[in-house]
Amino acid sequence: MIRLERRADPSDFWRYGTPVVAVVLTILAGGVLFALLGKDPMTAIRTIFWDPLFGPFAGHTRAQIGIKAAPLILIAIGLSFGFRAGIWNIGAEGQYILGAVAGAAAGLAFYPADSRMIFVLMILCGALGGFLWAMIPAFLRVRFGTNEILVSLMLVYVAQSIVARMATSTLRNPEGFGRPGSRDLFRWESSSNGTLIEGLGLHWGGVAALAAVVVAYVAFARHRFGYDIRLAGQAPRAARLAGISPSRLVYLCLGLSGALAGLAGLFEVTGPARLINIGFPVGYGFTAIIVAFLGRLHPVGILLAGILLALTYVGGDMAQLQLQLPRAAIQLFQGMLLFFLLALDVFTAYRLRIGRGARVRRVPQ
């Protein structure tokens, strides 16, 4: 009775309308979820989406949205390069963690020296840490044909073990009375990543995120590198015939996404997170995957999607405090967005046919 029929041409409506429809369905499904938990759905949705922007504490929460959006956008921009080329880096969370660890370790090696050049060195080491961690799945895929999805994902758990080890031994604050965690990098002027514009939550991580959006837009629209990526993702055989090296693209895309994730980790640990501790990972690397797809892998779309997901972070925290909603419910609400986005995305290339005599069939790829 139901079948999927390939469209002659991809649907422009579903290509650009899917994120909007996914957001609407997420709000509706989230309302049902909140009702089942015994909360007023309208109040919960208003708390998540309206109050952070226009509520009584909007001056503070708007800044928090900017702070949380920066790492999401920076990581998602890096992921978009690989995703467009069919290279699936699912372990950006690990690269984000290693960037924070490498950058913090580089800075703390000079403590308590007073020089802003230390912060520059930390930025370079943060990017290098994420880059080198991403090179592991890149090398294994090129050399042995392993699946970068599995390798990059498993390396996340290795990275979490490393940051826990650093917080309790190598980078532990010697003046912290035995408590796990490094020195407070935010209080140390040489490594502090403070707010540049009050009220917007803009720190150097936000500047890097905006710069990444501009550079990615130019690369995809005007540069040969962006063309090679699009061709490799849409027509791999044609890309090989055109002389585009698949191995080179793997190294470039994974390396770039790892470096940007490492930068996001460095700016986070020197700003909002303040120090390396056992609980440093906050899931930005995984949430950035939702941001990348919600933004349709387009730099401007990723910018808007990053702000939207940051809004759900801040609004979700408010809902937990004001409505006593469990954290798991907020995470499920955010996960619904990716579920609906992927479920609806099939209609870009396929048309749903319902009727008597219809049957499910496989459409040739």
C-alpha cells in the first residue's frame, strides 16, 4: 500500500524546508513528551524558546546563547567539509577534548609567566591537538581501509580517559589541596579568554566561529577545494577520473575538522569551562553533528542552527530549574530534532506513494 518513488529531480521544497518542518515537529512532539511528564506543554516550550530571548533574565541568557553557540558552530563548520565529501567524522567530541588538553598543557607549562603570546601558543597547540587526534582515523582509513565512523567514535572514549588522567595527575593544580582539576585558566591573565562584547557573549571562540563561517562560505562557493569536496561527495567515480585524490581529501577533511574541534575545546577551557577537570566534556562534539545537518551543511545554515541549538541548551537549563524537568527529557527533546530531520530528509529525493496496489520496492541507486 505504500512505496517510495525516486523523484526525477530533488525537491527544492524539502531541501530547504526540511529543517523548518523538523523544528515544528520537534516542538509538537516535545509538547507531548512534556505533557506525559506532567508539565504544561505551552509553559515548557515558552521556557525553552521564548524566555531566554525575551524573558526577565534575557540580558544574561542572550550572552549565554552566544557562549554556547560558538563551539557548536566552529565544530559543525569543520564537520561540514568531511560530510559533504562523504567522510564521516563522528568523533569530533574526542578532538574537542584533546584540543582543550593540549592547549591547556601548553599554557600551564609557562605558569605563572605574564605574556599574551602564551595564549597564542595555546591556540596553536589546541588546533594541533585536535588535528593529530583526527589523523588517527584518517591514517587508518587510508592505509588499512578502516571505517572512520567507528574509529573516530571509539577514540572519544580514549580522549575522555585521557582528560580524566590529566585532571587527576599531570595537570592537577598543586595548590588545589588534592582536588582533581587544573589551575583556573580564566583567572590567569595570560590564558584568559574573556568576553569581548558584553551582552553578546562574544569571546575569541565566537570570533573564530564567525571567521570559520566566512572562510567556509568562500571555500564552498569560490574555491577549487570546495568544488573538489562537492564532486567527491556527489560523484566519487567522476572525482577520481578528474584526478582528485580520495586519500588527500580524507586527510584534509578530517584534519580540518579535527583542528577546528580542537580550537573549540581550547576556547572553551580558557573561557566558560575555566579548567581541565574530569567532567570537562559537555557533548558539544556530538551536538555539532545535529547543527551541521540542521544547517544543511551550508555555512550560513550552520550559523543559524548553532544559535538555535544553543537556545535549546540555555532554555533547557531554565526548564530544569524552573519546571523541574529531568535532564534526560531535555536531551531527548534535542535528539528529536535530529530524528525528524533525518526522517524527513528522505523526501528530498523520494516521493511517498500511498494507494491500492502500491507495494514497497527498492529504488536503484
